[in-house]
Amino acid sequence: MENTIALADKRRRIIVPPSKTPLIKCGKAQSCTEDRISNLPDEVLVSIVSRLKFEQAASTSVLSRRWRDLWRFSRNLKLKFRDGLWLDFEDESFGLRCREFIDWVNYILKSHRGETIDGLSFEFCLDDKSFKSDIDSWISFAFQKRVKKLKLNFACNWTNGGLGYPLTADILHGYRLDSLTSLYLWHVDVTEEVLYYFLSVCPSLEELSTIHNMCLVNFSVSGPSLKLRHLEIQDAWYLEKLDICDSNLVSFKYTGEKTSISLKDTPLLVKASFGLGYACTIVQNSIHGSSYLQQLETLVLDFRCQYKKLRRFPNFPKLRNLRQLELVLTPSVSRLVLCGCLLRASPLLTRLKIEFRDFKDSTREETEVRRPKQPHKCLKIIGLITMVGCKAQLQIASYLLGSAPSLGKIIIDPRVQNKRIREDSDKLQTARNRVRQHLETRLPVGTELVVL
């Protein structure tokens, strides 16, 4: 097979990188078996192609005449501009690369022959508004094809000034949107009026996510007729008020600064996640008026970027349904006190996961606190992530082991969760050795220590 595979028409080519598992051609000394896959019905072959990445799907065109145009009927398209998050805007070729990507996407969409499409994802670094008309046409294509899951990701690095794509209601008119079940908007500036429009004309919409939206100020979700099950709002810096009432939400995630959030009459809500300043609001205000927390089965509190000292916590109400708790902690948070409060408030908790942020060998230990008088008998699994093995981390690990006599397993992962960061293998091994040496003699009877 050639180093690159070209799918060509008279005007443009799609260049696909060589496959990591190239096809094996039959030589004279080889016996070729019958190609039974190509004899499958078209619907089955299209289903196979739709499960591949686009580059892989396009590569199938060289298999035989039967496969030549199957990629054009794929029901899932993920079109991504770059693999890394950080880009050099000063590079003279950056604008040219953007234009080439735009033209490539336009060609792919023009070549698509399927009547409908299940999933469509665009990831592009929007550095100015010169490509708005092209992106408008992408969205029109999505709704023409009655898309079910639509993802628009125009995130880039800080040098683009936080520019977002302005999505207005004008582009939505004239299309039936009743097929849409999932909408993901990242660096898309959309007002509450447009979101209301989506909710009103998309009766099947179950997932709605808006991240880094500079236009959202006041928003409400209400009415049992809505099928919306999962709502995510992150980095909506100008959001002043959010009301959720009488809804069928199952999960809710909010990451941002302090704002007015009201959740009432949400009987199906079982999972909630809060981050940045609002996570502090949750724990500092004794969760007054937040009766919905008492029905949660999973709670996530993310204190990353919390640099002010957080030392005192009120008495938490009983979280009698809570089974899983996830915490992201920084050195500024009083870890022992917080964990002690949450363990006492969650008598049926079975899984606890803690991710450490910005912990170093120099991070100080905290003043010892008394363990709960009643040991936590339901806690079975503890996961400690980004565990560098410093004294502060080992202190909280020992505290948790002493509080959970029925613990079945404690999992230690020293690796950073950001896969883009290259880690020192020697430092990772040192962290593993520290953890084993410190914890092996402190394990409750029957507890398994797993170090990844």
C-alpha cells in the first residue's frame, strides 16, 4: 500500500495518513480466502464504517469497488483541526492551515450522501470571525441531516482572546430539530433565548452542555414535559442566576464563580458536580436550602484554582443516599477536616476518590484531627490520584485508612491526569515506593493496596 491513500475527485483530494495496520496483499504463494464481509448488506457495512474514525473510514475506500464510496454514508463524523491544545498563532502558516481545514471540512460535508447522521463533531480553533459563514453552513448541514448528537468545540488557547462563535436563532429557523438528543457547545456564545428555543423545539433533547459561554446571564429550566436529563454549565462568567424547577434532570454540573443557583422539585436528580468558587459556596454555607443534596447518590466537589485558605466547615446535613464522593483538593483546603465532615455526613458512602492538585514534597502536613467516634463501616473503595507521596498526602491516606475498618481496596495512582504532560518515570517510581513503604503496615485487615 502506498504511504498515503488518496480519495480524489476532479477538484480536491483527501489525504489519509498510512494505516498502523496496513492491508496484507495476497501474493502468489498465499491463498486468499473469500471476502465475506463485502457480501454483507449495505446497511451493515455502513454501520461498520460509522464506528470508525473518519480517517479510518476513508481508508476503506481502497478495499474494493464495493467499499469505494461507503465512507460518504457514514453516520458519525468527527472532524478535528488539531491534536494538541496549544497552537502558535504567530506562525505565519497558521491562517493557511485554518483555511485548508475549513476547505477540507466543506468538501467532506458536500460529499456526504447519507440522508441522516447520528453524530457530528466539529473541533476547530476559532481565532477570528472570518470563518463564521463556513461554520454557519456546517450547522445548517447538521440540521439538514437531522443530526442526533451535535458537538461544537471552538476552544483554543488564551491568545485568541476568548473568542467564541456567536450562535443565533436565525440559523435554526426552517429546520426540524426534533431528532436532536445531545447538544455540546464549547466556546459558543449563546444567549438564554437561544437555549430556550432549543428546549422548546427539541422534544428529544436529553443532554445540554455549554462551556465558556460569555452571553449567558439568567437561565431557567422548568417543566416536567422536558426530556432534559443532563445539564452542564461551565465557565459562564456572567451568569447571575440559574433556576431549575420541576424538571426531570438526573445529573447537573456547574463550574464557575459564586452565583445564585436554585434547584427545586428535582426528584430524579442523583448526581451533581460543583467546581471553582461555587464548590466553596456549597461547603461554607452549610448547604442551606439545598435539600436536593440529600437525595444525591454521587457528589463531585472540585476545589482546583482555590488559593484562599479554606479551613472551617459547618455541620453538613445528612447525605443519606450518597454512595460515591469525588474531591479535587489543593493545599489551601483543610483536607482532614473536610474529609471528616463529609464522612460523618455520608453514612452509606461506599466509594471515595480524591485527586490532588499542586501538592509537592514541601507541602506541609496539617494539625492532626480526631477521627470520627463511629468508624465508617460502608466505605469499601478509596482512590487517591496524582499521589506524589509527600507527607501531606500520606497523612490523609493514613487518616482514611484509620476511619474505614471495612475497606476492601485502596488504589494509588501517582500519575498526572493530564495526558499531555510528560512525566519523569524515576519520580513516579519514587512516589510508588514511598506509598508502599508508608501504607503497607497501616492497612486494615483484609484491605488490598493497589499501586498503579
